[in-house]
Amino acid sequence: MAKKPTKSKVKSFEESLWDSANKLRGSVEPSEYKHIVLSLIFLKFVSDTFEAQRTKIAEKHGANAEKFLEIEAFYHQDNVFYLTEESRWSYLIANAKQEDIALKIDTALHNIEKKNKALQGALPDNYFSRIDLEVSKLAALLDEINNIQTISNQHEDVVGRVYEYFLGNFALAEGKGKGEFYTPKSIVKLIASMIEPYKGRVYDPACGSGGMFVQSLKFVENHKGNRKDISIFGQEQTTATYKLAKMNLAIRGISADLGAAARDTFAKDQHPDQKFDFIMANPPFNQKDWRGADELTKDPRWDGYEVPPTGNANYGWILHMVSKLSQNGVAGFILANGALSGDGTEKEIRKKLIENKLVEAIAVLPMRMFYTTDISVSLWILNRNKKERSVPHGDLTREYRDREDEVLFMDLRKIGESFEKKFIQFSDEHIEQISETFHTWQQKLFEVEYQDIPEYCYSASLQEIASKDYSLVPSKYIEFVNRDENIDFDEKMLALRSDFAELLKAEEKSKQDLLNVFKELGYEIKL
């Protein structure tokens, strides 16, 4: 009887990535892995979208399609990059074993950048020729990348996912630990869901690979908004990551001003004197030595506040973002929990932020949400205008109540689901629940009313916060349920007595059985 053919196992995205990295092991430094693989995945992605658009054009024009297939405008109109023959993935795969394959890859990247202005300064320049990877290893790497279906899910942040995966797996080898990583998607989605960047200018002062921008525009599209109503601004200090961000945005047709080049946000603010309606950020945690003792002491970004201490940039980032908020601006950002309390200069700045009625909400997040650190972090929401007002919201109008003398605290540590066994993420249901609690607290609603919930949320007055020495640690305000107080002591002791009685009986029987065994063997034990 003929044996049934076994169904070949389809490689997961992560398996293909890992195999790709293994092809590089021993040939280049681990810190280069992600940049090599990302560049090739970019080529695969833009080529896949180009071929899909090519098929679409052919189907539309039928027998006359041939004369339209090489017209660049037919690709650009749908935010698809036009690729010349030597820039297409199929061409690179066909020549993968040629001695000059590295040069062909560099040529493909150069031609794509030259043909598409949105990619100016984004792609590696003669990178593959310079790393001098063996032809056999580069060919094997191309073969592995060929297994990845880059456009099977139009809503997947492919470049961001690769970036996150590689930073997570090689962080120790690269000696990172500086907070320079891709923000987990569920956290970005939560920030977008809470601050709701429907219309206006969106800014990220430490934009990494651009994941905040991608998710904010997805939020707009998912809520039937118009992406043309959003303008994107950002800054990134690492050149390689700056290029990744430009790639990440360009492949989605997202126009953004990330500054002329990679620059340090504190030393060279590329958007001086500009104001933004929404700020979304995950700046480096507990960044040390971010300014010299005498540097930036008179910077206008600290006007009205103490100068942030040199040893930790957390409050430097906070005040930078406060200085960028428009009249009705809202910011949502992640910081290490250490910024929630403490004395000295940070306390004075925190006190002034609270007294200036800028702090709207603080939410402590579960541990193990990030690939590269397991420290506990919090989500801050700052709002320049917490007064009672009406705000257009799509086809409706939201009525916000006055919250100037209140701050909402949320404990989200027990919320989340397992992700890749050792990580935690928020599901879409969790995000909806959390943001609904926040928006219910903000608004004047007749059908539903906000309520404090033990071990989850609490609305604290500024007087309460002052009485707790201006600490923003949620556990100082949210009620903790002492479940031991509800235990019936007599009932518990009776249950324990019964359990111990059974244990003692079992122990006595085991003891007697053991004595009988020794007796039968002729070695009786007398007690």
C-alpha cells in the first residue's frame, strides 16, 4: 500500500528568523544580525507588495496590461514602491549563488532608495559588500528569508516584529540594557486607545523603529478615521534604528518628519518650539549621564521646574514632553516605576506637575511585558486640559467633566495573558476594558458611572496625593482587599484538624507497614 505523503510543516515566522540568524553565526557580530535580516526582509516585503500590485494591474487591464506594468505612477498611487528588474526579490533569488550577490543586494537597495524619495537616507549604503559575508551563507540566508510570507497579514507590523524579536534574543550578546528596544505592540495599542490620537500632530521623542506611529495610525483606521488628519513627528539618536524607523514607515506609506538625521533629543532637539496634540513614547529607562553637570541647565524645556538631575533622565524626558504639549495636548508614555516616588529634585518636579494639574492617570503594568527587561514599569497620562469641555469624537461629541483636582490610579498587574510562554501581553479585550474604565472616569455619562474598584482603580484627589508626600505609586491609593479578614477562624481550624487527623492516620499505617516488612525479613525492630 502506498504511503501517504506527509504534510510538510510550515515554518513559523520566529523559526525562519532564528534559522536566518544561525546562518550568520560566527561570520558577523551578533549586533549586526538584525540589521542584515531586516534589510533583506525589507527587500522581500517591498518586492512582494510590488508583485501583488503588478498582478492587480494585469487583472485590471487584461490583454493591454503589458504597456501599463512598467508605469511607475500605477504603483505610487497605491503607496507601492516601483522596483526595477534588478531590485526585485525574484532576481536576487535567481542570482543567490553568484559571487557578486552582495553587490547585487547593495545595488537593489540603492536603486530602490534612488527611485523613491520617501526612503531617502533610510537604506544601508554598500552594507552587504562591506560585511564580506561568505556567498554560501548569504545564499542560505536569502533562502530562509524567502520562506517568510511578508504580506499574508496586512495588519502585521513585520519590521517592528522582527526588530523586537532580534533585540529580545540578542540583547545580552549586544550588551544593551539601555532601554533601547521595540515597545510591545499591546502596550502601544493601549496608549493609543487611552489618548485616542484621532486628529492632529503626533510626536515621539524616542521613536525607535516607529512602532508608536504605526499603531496610532492603525487606531485611526480601525475607528474609521482619516489618516490624512494625522501628522507624524519624531526623533531617534541611533543611526541604525533611525534607518529602521524610516523603513518601517515608508513601507506603509506613512509620511513622517523624523528630523534630518539621527540625533540625541536632549542635545539636539530637531523640532524646537513646536507643539503637539498627542505624544506617545517609551524613552530609555533610567538613562544615566544624559547631560553634563553644566549642560542644559538653562534649557527652556525646564522653565517653571527644577533642572532634572544628571544621574537619571526620567524627569528630563517628562519635562521635554510637557514642553511639547499643545494647549489641549495629551501624552501617554512608559517609565520605570522608580519615577513614581522618591525625594530630592525629582520630588520637586513631580510635586509641581501635580500642582499644575497635568497628571491625569498612572497605571502600573504587569512584569514580563518587554523582551529585554523584566523590571516593573508604569504608563503615565499627562493632559494639558483636564477642564470640563466638549470635544468632537468622530460623528459624536464627548462631554468631559472637570478632573483638574483628581488623578486616576490603575493597577494592571493582574491583567494580561501569556505570550510565547514567558511573556505577558494585553489582549484586545483587556485593552478595551482598561481604556473604557479610563474614559468612563473622564466623562459625564448618564447611563454608566465610574466607580473605584479594589485592587484595580481609584480616583484620588490632589489633597490625598499631597498627604502621601506627592507619591504617584498606585498601591498607596488603590484599596487592597485583605482576604484573611473574611476567614471564619473556627471553621478553618475544624477543617485543618480533620486534615491533620487523616495525615496522622496515614503516617501511622505507613510506619506499621514498614515495621512488618523488617519483621518478615527476620530483622524485627522493637520500639
